[in-house]
Amino acid sequence: MTKRHAVAVLAFDGMAPFELGVVVEVFGLSRPELGDVPWYELRVCAEEPGRDLQAVGGFTLRAEYGLDALASADTVIVPGVAETGTEVSPALVDALLRAHTRGARLVSICSGAFALAATGLLEGRRATTHWRYARALAERHPGIDVDPDVLYVDTGDVLTSAGSAAGIDLCLYLVRADHGAAVANAVARRFVVPPHREGGQAQFIEAAVGDIDHEDDGVTRSMNWALRHLHTPLSVTALAEAAYMSERSFARHFTRRNGVSPMRWVITQRVAASLPLLETGEGTVDEVAAAVGFDNAATYRHHFGRQMRTTPTAYRRTFTHAAAC
């Protein structure tokens, strides 16, 4: 009899149940519709097996397996940490390292990236987490190339995913890697989700356009003026005039404060301003592009794709459908 691929998922006090549920649904559910495809053996593990763990929502759960079972699994999934600002348990770090040394595949969902980071295995690698935690992860572990835009990152033996629902994307990706696209598609259909989503998590990051709250100076005045005139042709000359500064001085002060050039910032604001227009479903992409100041739709699509990791049409389809549901 072929040995089944063992998947271990961590349960802990204070966990949100959704991520755990995703892992159980994908790897723990019986799959008779797949015929003789050897499915996974799922182990729900905890640092103290048999003890009641408090889950978000006011209920408890109890894991049968401990960290030794986690360390001996073929794939180890950490679906989050209780608090991103607290130290990861040395016992968990040790179990993750033992699993990795054995050749296990380590996977995180959402804030679980902080646990993988504590092992040192993400140093020098690209990784992701929920966009709300990306800055904290990068600041705490500057050796990690944190990408806040993508849904998941595969670096071979260590994989990380973004916020909760991105765990579905990554779990289906693992199934596809292990069993091929046809099996992953069948699991996705049973899950009632697409087998692959377009774009990344950049399209879900809050990007409201409004006045800049900062001390009253030339750069701030110029930024607030620009936000009210995104639909018009803008240039560094115009922005500098609004700030009552020379172009050279304005560009230097603006870049030092914001970390990007004035025109790169304008492009970012124009894309952000286009989002609510796309979400209403009114107007063509060309009309939306013109409304936020792009010269043409091709330029708009280029900058939208670069910033949002999807297309205006795909973004509109996602969010107008979501609003209708």
C-alpha cells in the first residue's frame, strides 16, 4: 500500500477557524470522486495535544496530535499566529526546523508567515503575508523580501500566502503541484471556487483618495491640490507651482518625504481614484481612464496592471459581481 502524504496543520489558542477549516476541507475531506488518487493523511496538531483550545467565535477545539507529529509530516501548514507582535514559541520553531531538515514542505497562511520567519528559513527569500501585516513582517525581519501584492509565493520548500482566503489559492496550488490540474480543478469545483484567481491582493488593499493630513507646507499643499485635479494634465512644473517652490527643490523634498517621485505618486493616486469608478460598473474603461487623468486606456491599463496585478476589466468583474451578491 502506498504511503499517503502526511499534512500537519497547527491549531493554537486564539486562532481564527477559517484558515484551519480551509486546510481541513482541502486535505482532510474524503474524495471518492477522484477514484484511486491517493489522498492526503491530515493531522491537526497542537503544542499541547488533548487540551481545549479557544477559537475566535466562542468555541473550543481539541487537537489529537502534538508537535512530534507535526515535525514528522511531509507538508506542515501554519494557518496563522495568535498575535503578530509576540514571540513565536521555541518549541514550535524547533518542530518546524526539524520538519524542514527532514525535507518537509513548510507552508503559511496569513500571519503564519511570522512563525516561519522565526525559524530563519525566510531570510533571503521572497515571502508574503496579509497586506495589513506586510510592513510589520518586513520591519521585524529585514532580510525577508516581503511582497504585499501577491496571493502566494512558492520558493520550493517554503511557501507563504496572503490573507485568509488566499489560503484557498495556495492549498489548491499545492494539490495542483502534487496531483495535476485536473485533480485541483475537481477540488476547486467541490469547493465552489475558481481553481485560480486573477491578480494579487493589491486589488483588495484599501486605497482611499482624500486630503493629506500633514503639517501645512508646500509639498502638502501641492499633494492636496493634485488630488483635486487628477482629471487634468499634471506635471512636476504644475505641482511645484502649486507648492510655490522651484521644480528642483519641490522634487527633492517630495521624494524625500514620500519615497517616490512626484509623477509616480500621481499615477498611484490616479489608479486608486479609478477603483470606485470601476466598482460602480458605469462607463467604459476608456471613460474611466480619461476621468482620472490618463492620456489613453492603454496607458491606464499598463499602470493599473503594474500596481494592482490584474486588469481593469478583471477588477470590475470581481467587484461589481461581489456588490451584486
